[in-house]
Amino acid sequence: MERFGELLACPACEEPLLLNLTCDKCGTVFDAPDGIPRLRLPGNARTDEVRKFYERAPFPGYPPRDSLHALHMRAERSEFARLLDKAISGDARIVDVGCGTGQMCLYLARADRVVIGADLSRPSLQLGASAAARFNLDRVLFVETDLQQPALVNGGFDVVYSSGVVHHTPNPRAAFARLARLARPGGTIVLGVYNSLARIPLRLRRVAARLSNFRFVPFDPVLRERNNEPERREAWLRDQYQHPEEHCHTVAEVQRWFAENETEYLRTYPTSVLGEETRDLFAAASDNWRSEGWLAQLGWMRLLGHEGGLFFTVGRRR
């Protein structure tokens, strides 16, 4: 716990916590059942609905008989994951906000990095912590907390990563503002949200799925791939087609969030510069022309639409 102590804060008053999970300022004492600090304050009704949704079906699940090598191989099928790992320094302090079952946390826990996975769903965190124990990874800590009042030190992290989370909050703009405060000056923020255009193919599939009471979902490659893994198939079906809270966003909208929160826009992944190849995920794109960005997003309908339309925006905290 010592290597993580300076990164945890009281969710009520935002003061750093002592190693025994006590707040010296307000006197609140927290516990850590199963080694997972319980630092979540009661949320609003919409947030609680999302929490209960993921408690019923933690996402994403782990395949049977998984191993660290298999997890690395699975992650590295994604160019984005390879670029992210390459861009992060070997001694970085990383937080994955809304980590779910923690698979990205475990993938990034290399060298001397310190990784905190934060989520409001305790069953998801328990799956991640169990996998970390099986894989003998001791540089990852899973924490139960809520993005609205995160138990994390402001300005404490070199990399703030959040994928598929902000668009499931009642107010994504406000959620990003809270997220941005966690990055140190000069730190990097990597935000993954659904794109308004790239999400259209899945939304059309969702119409067909609803008409058949979800017995038939056409043209979904992830569901086909998981036919022999019913738990992981069900988790994808629920997350993508039955979620109680969902928003979609454009590149321009996310860029405005960055500007409002003292964050320099660097690039998107996939790139929104036509013909550009992404070599360094944390380097600024060669251009940022809005018209070109809209054309790129139209192309994302084909490029990203088969897996839900998630895109990433990268920025540097000023």
C-alpha cells in the first residue's frame, strides 16, 4: 500500500489519506475489504443505476484459464494499446478511471510504473484484483470510488486514462472536468468516448436487436467472436445494447472540453488528419483543421462502427 499512499485522497474533503486510509482533516476512516479500498461516497440515482448495471455483469470479463501472457497477446492485437504502452514512461504514475475489470491496468503494469484502477463497481474490481494476484502483479491497486467524487489526489498522476466511462455519466462535460484535475501539469490525459458518427452503425443494430427482444443482433463481430464464451458475450451485449445511460460526442466537442480545463489538445486515435499515420500517441498531430476532422469522422463509421464507435482524444495538462 505504501507506493500508492500519496495518490489516494479523501473523497469528502479531497485531502490526502494516511496509509491506514484515515483522513487527517475530517477524521473519516475507510476500510479495504479484500484489499480493495472502499472509498466511494453515496451517489445520485442515475450513477447508482449505472453502478448496479455493472455489478450484474462486470465488463469486460476474463476468458477461462487466462494468463498474463494471454492478456498481453490479446491487448497487443490493438494498435492503440501498443502505442499507449510505448508512449508511457517506465516510471509513470497511471490512473485508469472507470477501469472495469482492470485489464488495461494489468497490461500497463510494467517496469517501475505504479497503476491505480478506479471504478464504482466492486464486483468488477474484485475480478481485476483476483487476476492481479494470479499474475503476481504488485504494482497495481484497485480502488472503489466514483468519478463524481474520486478518492484520488488532484495533480498526482503522469497519465490519466479513461475509456468508455465519461459517456456513461449524467453530465459528460462535468465528468471530464473532474477527471482532468487528476493530471499533473505536463501530464497526459487519454479520453475514450463514443463518437456521434461512428456510433451510428451500432445504433442501427440496436434497433434490430430491440425489435427481436435481443434474440437477434445483426453484423456484430464481437458477439460472433464470443459465441463460445457466454459470460463475456452477455457482458458485451449488455454494455453495448442495453446500457441505461449513454451519450455520443464529436471531436470538436471534446476539444472544447480540453480547452475549458487547461488541457492542450494533441491528437485523436484514430487520427482525424487524413492520410496521417500515428507513430507517437503523445505527440501533437500535424494539423487540426475542423473540416478535415469531420471528413475523418465520417470515415470512422466504417473503421470503428463494427466495435461500437469508440475514439480517443489525447491532451497535455497545462
